[in-house]
Amino acid sequence: IFEYPTAEGISLDLAEPESKHAVEVDGPSHYLQEVSSGDYVANGPTQFKARLLRRLGWTVAHVAFYEWDGKSASERRELLKAK
């Protein structure tokens, strides 16, 4: 199901409610960039949502924009399998 709202009112990008498995596609607004290293770090609201979903029994695969952008279809499939 696309854009699935949980019973608690949390929106998930893709979800299989019966098994509580989900995929979240995290765009640039979900991250902060370290000034010194240039690495991306999930921002506070994104980290909180991830912790909350784990406590509610969900298994969530996060796909970050910087992992996805510029990849071929086969590379994207491999990325999803690895998650």
C-alpha cells in the first residue's frame, strides 16, 4: 500500500500492514550534512520516526536519496534487496 497511515497516525511511504514491513524513501529534507566530512546524517524528526516505528513493531527499510539517485535499475534492485 502506498502512503499507508498506521493506526497511530504515522504515514509510511510503502507498507505491508499484515507483516508490519515498510519502506521509507527519504529525500534531502530528511538529512543534515556534516560540514567537515560532507556525510549525510538523518535529522531529528527522521530519527524519532524510525525509533517510534521500531517500538511499534515495524521493520522499516530506509532508502536515502543519495543512495538512489544516479543508480541504474539493476543497482536500485540490488540496493532494495540489501535493505
